[in-house]
Amino acid sequence: QRPVILPGHFEIEMKTPDASALVIIDGQDMIEITENDTVNIKLAGSGAHLIHRKEFNYFDVLKEKLGWGN
């Protein structure tokens, strides 16, 4: 499975055709949904301030996670 990058204005709606399914968020949080549930994904209305080490390079992390240049 490969990550997908979409423009910020995109909204994604997901439903499962099965009786139940698992939604895993960032490989950590797991939520069970049923055939009547809908999952909507969109850009948050507010941002988050993150603290990183001085050596941190966002683009190096992105390159590694997306498998670019490998």
C-alpha cells in the first residue's frame, strides 16, 4: 500500500459493503465500523503546532515515507 496525497479541498467519504470493517488511523487508532456507518475525511479547520529537533527535515521524512528516491 502506498500513501496518497490529495489537494486540501478534497473530501473523502467511505462506506463498507461488509457487515463490519476496521478503520486504522496512522497505524495506531483502530475503530470498527458497520455497514450503516460512513467515514468522512477532510482537512481540519485548524492547524497544529509541532515541536521538532533542530535537525528535523519535513521533506526528508516525506521522501522516506512515500518511498521516493529508493
